Amino acid sequence: MALVNPNFAEEMERFGEDTALECFNCGTCAAICPLIYEHFPRKMIRYLQLGAKDRIMENANELWRCLHCGLCTQTCPREADPGEVILGLKRYVVANWRRS
């Protein structure tokens, strides 16, 4: 079962991310993304919104598939800047990676 942290979106400001809550998960970013991989980046943004830190860490390798091409940001109807959200999540993962 995933634990959620409702304050996680605010915590992400430390990693340069402050637009994730503007996203209403319409799927435009997933539709335009050249990766076409399991609703990326929509899924990762939703994990952030829910505060599902463990899900983000479990799926961290997906973040590095992002080419940071900007298509998602250009087409986002809410100007939530999905590309920057992914970049902020990368920063979060690097800062919180625990080596075994």
C-alpha cells in the first residue's frame, strides 16, 4: 500500500517545482509525449500531487526517459509546465536516493 503525503507538492518547491498542483491531469502531456510509455509524464505528476513518494522512487528510472523536448509544456492547457515538474522530480530522486 502506498503512503501519501498531502504536503509533498509544497516540499517540491525546494527542488525548483511549484506548478504540479496546477495540473488537472487532462492527459495532454501524455498524448504529445514522444515516449508514449504508460501515461508518462501524467502518471508521475499524479504521484507528486498525491504525495506518493514511494511510487516516485519505485518508478524513478522512468524520469530519465524524459528528453526534456518541451512538447508537454508547450501543449499544457493549464501552463503547469510538465517538463519542469519532471526535472524537479529528478532533483528529488537524486537528493533522496538511498544506496543499498
